[in-house]
Amino acid sequence: MMTKDQLATELKRIATTQISDITRAVKEGQKSIALNEVRDMAHRLERLADAFHPRLIPAADAADPGAQAA
């Protein structure tokens, strides 16, 4: 389990890195790269949230491992 300080440090690192990349892409007129960076940031934040507080898998999905591959 992460401490609050570790979580804050990781959030700051993700935000700083990704926002910098997004800003650079926007300034260069690279819309697709900027959108990819936004998606990447969302994915990283989702993984961090899962590490801090894992989601429960519904019983129906747990019985069928292929159901999670969506």
C-alpha cells in the first residue's frame, strides 16, 4: 500500500511529465500526439488508482476469465 506522500509524489510526476508532453504536442500542432498523451495519462492514473485501491472483479467475470479481455 502506498503512503499519502508516495501517492502525491507519483501524481505530481505523472502530471508534470504528461502535461509537458501534451503542451509540447499542442504547440507543435500535433493533435494526434496530444490526444495519445492524454490517453496515456488517463491510463497511468487508472493504474495508479488500481494500485492504491484495487477494483473488485464481479463474480460473473471471475468465473469467465475471457470476459475481462474486452
